[in-house]
Amino acid sequence: MPYFIKKLTEKGIIARDYYKREVTMIPERGGIAILLVAMVCFSLNTLFFKFATTNYVALIVIAMFGLFGILDDMIDIGRVTKLLLMYYCSYPLIQYATHTAFTLPNVGDIELGILYLQFIVPTYVLVASNLVNMHSGFNGLSSGLSVIVLIALIVKSVLIGDVDNIFAVVSITGATFGYYMYDRYPSNIFWGNIGSLTIGAAIGTMIVIQGFIISGFIMLIPHTVNFLMYVYWRVMKFPVAKFGKEREDGTLEVPNALTLKWILPYYRRVTERQATWAMYALTGFFCLLGVLLPGRI
């Protein structure tokens, strides 16, 4: 990461950290390091271990989302075009999603078959990647939340005794945690759209491969609520506001309470670090609920 930080800074690929009193410029697009490191580590392990084919397909899908993240950082290809193309990027997973039943508590398995494969699989990955992309802003917020969700999904996979298909995502998780150590407050690097789309795709991919549709949804409830708040904001046509600022005492001043991360700073005088940890705690709670659900629910 220090190497990437240096190179990105030298190339002028930087962005402003708006939650600092002084003008602070931080190198961005550091998410490419996560993807590269994960792919290198996974490739090196293939010299010693034989992995299920699903792992390679998952890595391809995740890398394709990362590619769109690079394009999104460089040029504006249009929201509709991007979403449409990203939807079909998930199609390689269809033949490897071995669990096509929808499990409900006290009801049992509801077999969805082709509906699960053609609709739920690509939609889940697309939605998860964009939820992660939207739930960001504070130093270490998005990457920290992603690490929490990914670890919860890994733990749940271990608990049900099914880990053959998740090694590629495990490599992504390890690389993301390493990245987080430099992204946490105060950030030395931002991951850009390539990071959020890559990790969001990893989360969605793992959920559909393992069949964690209900528990995965529960883990992502804070992300979903954040999205619904954004929709309400747009529908009601409230004034556009992308960033808050830091007061003289180090606490945050935010424009409104219309996004999840701004609710606590809007009503209480808290620092950026405190607001971020509050989001960690909230997501951690829902991840614990998802892990505690029995089986593949």
C-alpha cells in the first residue's frame, strides 16, 4: 500500500477529504491494489492446492466489476448503460450457483430454479456492489463495513461446513483488511469506485454462491436503509448536499439526516471516527443476526 500511495500521489490521482478543516488531498483509486493482491495471492496458492472451479468464476466476475469501477473513475459511461452491462457481468455465476432454493424459517426450502438463476443471482450481485458504493464517505467507513460483512459470510460458511467455493472471496477479504489498515481514520488513501464495486461484487457473489439470501439481506440491512434514505431524498427533491465538514472542536457538521451515516452527527456532536464506529457497530449487529440464523437461511 505505501507503494501504491506514493505512485498515485506522483501521478496526481488524488481527491479531497472534505471532512477535514484544512484542505487535505488524498490519493484515490487504491481499490485496484485489493484486486491485484487478491488475484496474485490466489494464483500463488493454486501451485499448492486445487480449488473448485467456482472460485475462478467468482474471481472473474469480481474482476469484471472492478473493471467497471476503473471506467467509472476515468470516464462517465452513463448510469443506465453501466447498470445494464454490470447486470450481465454476473451471468457466469449462473451455472455455478448450486443452491437455488429460497429457505424460510418454519417454512423450509422454496425451490425457485430458473427464476433464482436468471433473476436473483445477477440482481443480488449488482445491488450489493452498488449498496457498498453508496454507503461511504467517512474515512474507513466503506472498507471497514465490507470487512465486517465478508468475515461474517466466511464465518457462516465455516459453521455450515461449506468452504470449497469461497477461497477466492477469502483472498479478497484478506486484501481488503490489509487495505483497511491504510484507509481507516485518518485515511492515507481512498479506494474509489473500483474498490467499492469490486468488494460489493465479492459480497454479492459469495451470498448467491452459498445461498445466503435471507441472512445476506439481513447483514446488508444498514446498506439497504441507506439506499432507501437516498431514494426518499431524491423523490422529495431536497437540496443536493454531498459532504459535511469538520467544526473547530473536531466534531462533524452535516447538512441533514437524510443519509444513514449523517443521522448520529446531525443530532449529536460526534467526531468522524466516532460516527464511523457507530456504523461499524450497527452493521456488526446485523451481521451477527445473519450468522446466527440456522443453515443456509
